[in-house]
Amino acid sequence: MNRLASRLFIGTVVTGAIALPLAMAQKPAPAPAPPPARATDGVLDNASRMVDAGRDTFRNDTFGSEAFWADTIQLHKAIAGEKLGGIGGGVSPKTALAVGLKVDAEKIPAATAAAIKGGKVNLDDPATTLALLKLDAVVGVKGTFDPQGKLTAVGIQCSLCHSTVDDSFAPGIGKRRDGWPNRDLDVGTIISLAPNLAPVEKLLGVNNATLKKVLTSWGPGRFDAEVFFDGKAMRPDGKSASTLIPAAFGLAGVNMATYVGWGSITYWNAMVAVNEMHGVGRFFDARLADKKKYPIAVKAKSYDTKPEADRVTAKLGALHFYQLALPVPTPPAGSVDAQAVTRGGALFNGAAKCASCHVPPLYTEPGNNMHLPAEIGIDAFQANRGPVGRYRTTPLRGMFTKTKGGFYHDGRFATMPDVVEHYDRHFKLRLDAKQKADLAAFVMSL
């Protein structure tokens, strides 16, 4: 081999010796083995199914309430208006929003949303309300339409009273907030629009003018469930006997779902679905079969309903489960004074003795959370409308969502400092002004 060939041969060998390790180094590593399959967890799988089913019931199920709202009192005709096959002037989107109805922005197609933003949609036209109902965008209200597009019925859902929206699109229009009390909703005014209130007048034993006076006395964010049992529309002081719509979140671990302890969450869901929403379902409570205390319940036989087809009972388990899963909202960042909250928390758990009843982290008693009116220093009117004559210790989490309409069951205290002032006097705490402010700040931070 000559000298040139030797150099080429040696260079080739050396180059190959270097290239081979480089090629080996650059070769892709083998794909990692897939992780072993997770063993089926029946509990988690069932929980997921329950939440999905409960959310669907909460948001979408009318329980057959169309039989009352449409067939009996004909509310759908008032919504549509005479020009669209109903009665009267109809309900425009502006009117609907004014009485507290909410619109789910996620149900509105992008093109329609752009048209609304651009002012190209007439919000004074009841036809637009019907279009929103067709989109299933009106929170808590379901419309039924015939093939020609005529509104033939409406039914209501749990979310009507116990959901709001975040106003991210416009006031009253946005993403859903399940569980938040709709303190804008004027239930009484909405009911008073119905063309045929005669069955309700007959049940309560009043004329049309009196019924409408009672309904419109409720005001935004209020409802009177007991009036359809005891017929007591006004308190002894002449004010409405209605109470504030409560939150549906923050109930996990809480005994007694109502202000005056009618029963558990499932009890109240069943009672409301059947006797307040007027769904078609089974309900029983022998306590209501008291002609002296609950004459309207006895007259309507609402203490023992036995429909041929029960559209409520099978939904109660998942509905309860979904409510327990609802997270408690926290106040917006910067909305509370952190130092005041710290000082107020020390008072709450110490000198002010609030935690003796509002036990953290439930902020109500674990167990029988009921008290006589005298214990909390208020009158017994609402307590005595219930079956046990007591008031429940209200869970305090998420209080910032409940500021509209005041505090306590009937909103008698306009602000949280007013509540603190009441307890300071009743329990003779002798807190100074700064301590009272700190205590209020802590409660509103929960």
C-alpha cells in the first residue's frame, strides 16, 4: 500500500471510529413504557357520575313543573305577549333582567353575542326573550316550543333561585355561578305577571288584588315558602313574611338546611321541588297535616302528595351530592383588610364567643344547630312558622355573596356591622368600635 493510500485508509478508520459513537449517542432513546393502568376506583367513578347527574338536575330539570306554570297559571303567555301568541305586551330581555333573571353567556352563539355587543339585537322585543329561551340560555327557566316556534310552556329549575352569573358579558349576563343566591330575582313580581292566578287565589282564600299585593311585597331576592302552608303573608309588624333566598353552597357537614330547621338538605329539596316549584313528585311530612297551624297545606293536601309518575325522588340523591360538592366562593382579592381580619378572627374565637355556636370550620354547630328565639335575642314569628319553633345557626362561609337584601333570615340587619351590634348588645360583650369593625371584617372574609 503506498503512502497516500495508507493515509486515506487510516483517516477512514479514524473518522469511522469517531462517527460511530456519535451516531450511537444521537440515536433516539426508546419510548418509556406506559404506566400501569390505574385500578378501577368505584368510589371515584361513582362520585363523578353523581356530580354530573346532580349538576344536570340542578341546572336543567323542571320536575314537570310546566303543569303548573304553563297549564295552570299560564305564565308562558305573559312571557310571549300577544304578538307572539300570548297575552299582553310580553317580557323583553330588558324587563327579564330588571326582575333578576340571568342569562348564561356560554349558551349564546358567538355571532349572536357579537350582534348583541354591536347593538344589533333589540333587547326591548319579547321575540328576543323567546330566542334566548330557545337557546336554553335563561338560567332556571326552560321553554317548550311547537314546530312553528310558538312558546307553549315554561318550567322552572333549581338554578332559578340558587344560581347567578358573573356579569362577564354584561350585567345579568355571564358564566354561571351555581349555588349563589339570586338576590336580584323578584319572584313575586314574576308570578304576578301570570294571566290566571285564580287557582292560587282560591288556595289562599284571597282576591286578585290582595294576592298581587302580597306577591309584590316580597321584593328582590325574597320568597315566602311557608305562606303556601300557613297563609301568613305578613309579620305582626306589617312587613312581608317572606325570607331571603339562601345559598346552596357551603352545606357539607351542616345539619338543617333551612332558616328554621324544617329538615335536612334532601328534605328541603323534595319539599321545594314538589310544593314550591310545583314539580310532579312524592312528598310526605305528617307535621303539615295540622289544620290549625298549616290550614293551607291541609287544604291542598301538600303534606302527602302521591302522583302517578314521580319525577323528583329519583333525582334527590345526586342533587344532594352536587350541592355538597359546590365550592364555597372566596372574597375577591383586596376586598378585605388582612390585618382587620386577623384581629377579628381572634375576637371571633375568643372574647366575642362567636365560635361557641359558629364552630370553625363549619361555622355552625356540628350536630343539632337550632336555638330558641330568646337565645339569639329576636322575635319568634318566623321560628314559629316552622315545625320546631327555633332558628338555625347560619353557616357563615361565603357571606360576601349574600350582602344584597341584608342579613338574617328576613334581612332585618342591613349590614354585617349591624349584626355585630345586635349581638354585642344581646350578649353584653362591650366591644369597642374598632373591635366591632374587625369582627365584621372577619365574618365577611370567610
